[in-house]
Amino acid sequence: MDIDISASFDVKSWDETPFDEEAGLPKVTRAVVTKSYAGDIDGTSTTQWLMSYAADGSATFVGLERIAGSFAGRPGSLVVQHVGAYKDGVAKGSLSVAAGGSQDLAAAQGAGEFVADPAGSVRLNLTLG
């Protein structure tokens, strides 16, 4: 069964730490971020990001996020992989669902996109097994 998920999110905490900084090279950081979701996702998440910043303040990033709660009325949790970029105050990226969900989402597969701006949003298309 395929379902389309659309939700908004609020960042609740952001703890970012550089782990590789050298003069003249891009800063590389790690961040742990928590969010709350509303809409087709009712729940919370924790994400681990790895980011590389360019001199102009833009960045590229990868991350893993565990979202737990209810997805269009189905309880469970998912891990999604993020790959994206940050530029001009907006982060955008693609999402893919990692294997190993729980409860009603144990066999879920899917992909989607997210935008993190003042009105953060996420869209996922999930296939539930």
C-alpha cells in the first residue's frame, strides 16, 4: 500500500560542534537536532548531521533521522537518510527510508524530500508492506 505523507516540523534543539577546522579549508561539523512533527506525522525525531561549510556560508550535509510517532494514523518509527545542501537560509534535501522500521512501519520503504526554512516541511511517499 502506498501512502503520501506531508507534515511540518519545528526544530526543538540544535547542538552543533566542529570536528575538523583548519585555516583555509571548509569547516566540518556534527550536529544533533531534535524536532517535533505535526500533520500526517504526529511525533518527534532526533537527527545526527554531518556538514561541510563553504566560505560563503553555504553547506552540504548528510544525516540520519529517527522519527517516532504516528504516520497517517499508523504507529511506529522510521529512520530516514538525508542528503542535501544549505544555501541562502534554506536547507533542502532528498530522503530515503532505511530498513528497520517498527510496528506498522516495520516493512516500510520510500523516498521523499524536505525543506527546512521558517515553515519547515517534509514530504514522504511510503510503501507499507
